[in-house]
Amino acid sequence: MIMLLLAAFTGMCAAGAVITAVAGVRGTEPGAREGRPPSRWRRVLRSPAWPGRRNRLLAGAGAALGVLVLSGWPVAALAAAAAVYALPPMLSGRAPQRRIARLEALAQWSRRLAEMVGASRGLEQALADSVRVAPGSIRDPVQTLAERLTNHASTEHALRAFADELDDPVADLIACALILASHRRGPGTQEALRLLAEAVEQEVIVRRDVEAERAGLRTTLIVIVASVGMLSVFFAASSTLADPYGTSVGQGVLAIVAGIYAAGLWWMRRLAVLSTGTRFLHATRVAAEQEAGT
């Protein structure tokens, strides 16, 4: 029975690896479906978070395989895979800190851009020239924005793609203000950018305060996860305690216990995550409208 489950699990891992490889190759084809909005799988594969997700998927598959070989418990193998995949981002505070650093850089870039709009020939030229003054944490998205504008891309589409790369509602506000400025060409662009920069700076202060308070919840999560992990290892090492879980009924009980732990961790994670609102600006929407109009 164990060998059958092991063979089935290995086949699933191999199939998943083949599908991922094929999807990755198809996602890098030059000129594929030009002008159409990318599919959901292609958006996932092109996302900056995909390499981390891929590594966690591979690590989760390896952990599940190891647990299945050592214990012969399919439920424990699935729980180990889910834990290896989900726990690192839950226990780490680096992602919120990166978002805060990006917002701070956006505020600085908006102020410098406001100065350049008044001194340059136009908004597009100011955006292209702003690469020189962009802070390091947003220099790559600003560089990509400048390249799109230099290649005569639509200003609105380039700004929507810029907002997609930053992936934050506050970045959507700045991109939306720039899109309106590109359509109206009025004299209020400088003042709007300055006001947005001040608002973003206040948002950065609020987010830093909230993250400092919620760091304690993440510490509690780490303590709980470490305690449950050590108790699980001790429990599995004792044949007296572990033998009843080798039956089908025992696996069902183990699945219920693992589900309760997962629900508790998910609830605590929700308490420790700062809600930043919902994005409203998407580049794919413009591409879909353009395709529908042609």
C-alpha cells in the first residue's frame, strides 16, 4: 500500500513538473498572442512572486515525499507539503517591509517627477527622464515604463502596466493621476503629484506603526508553529502513540486535527496581515477593451 501511494505521488509530482515547464516555455514565446490580455496562468508565471512560489512548491513536494516514505501516512504527507508551502510567507515580515519601502520610494519619485514636469517638454518626457532620479526599490519598474514610452507605447497602457508591476492600491492612485494628466494636459499636474506624495508619506507612517504592532503576532505564530512541530516529531517517534494513526480511522482523525491547526494558523495570520485595500487599475482591462474594439 505504501509503495502504491508513493508511486502515485511521484507520478503527480512528475506531471506537475512537466506542466510547469511547458507553461514556462509557452509564457516566454516572443510575440505570442500579441495584443491580447495574458491568461491567468501566464500572469502567475510572469509575476515577481512566482520564483518564490515555485521553490516552495518544490520544497513542499520533497517534504511530502520524505514524510510519506518515513511514516506511510498520506494525511501527514499532505500536511507537511501544505506547511512547507504556506508557512514561510506567514512567518516572515519581509513582504510588508518591502511594500512599505516601495511606497516610500514612490513618494520620493512623485515629488521629483512634479519638479521635472514643470521643467521638461511634457509628461511623457518627464516620465522617461525620471529614471535618473528614481529610488532603487522602484527603479526597475520606472525603467520599464520609460522604455515603453520610448518605444511609442500608449501612455495610459504603459502607466497601467507600471501600476501592475508595483501591485499596490496607492501606486494605482499615482498612475491614475498621471493617466488623467496625460489626457487633460492641464497645469495642475505638479500640484496633484505633490499632494499625492504627501498622502503616500502619511500612508507609509501609518503602515510602519501597524507593522510594528503586528510583529508581535508573527512572533506568537513562530512560537506556536515551532511547538507544534516539535510535539509532532516526538509524537510520531513514539510507536505507542503513533500506531493507532496508521489505520484509515486514525488518518481521518489526523486530518481533522491538522485541519483545526490550519484553521487556527490561518485566523492568526489574518490578524497579523495589514489590509491595504483593493486595486482598481489593471493593464489587462485596457488590452481587453482594445481587442473588443478591433
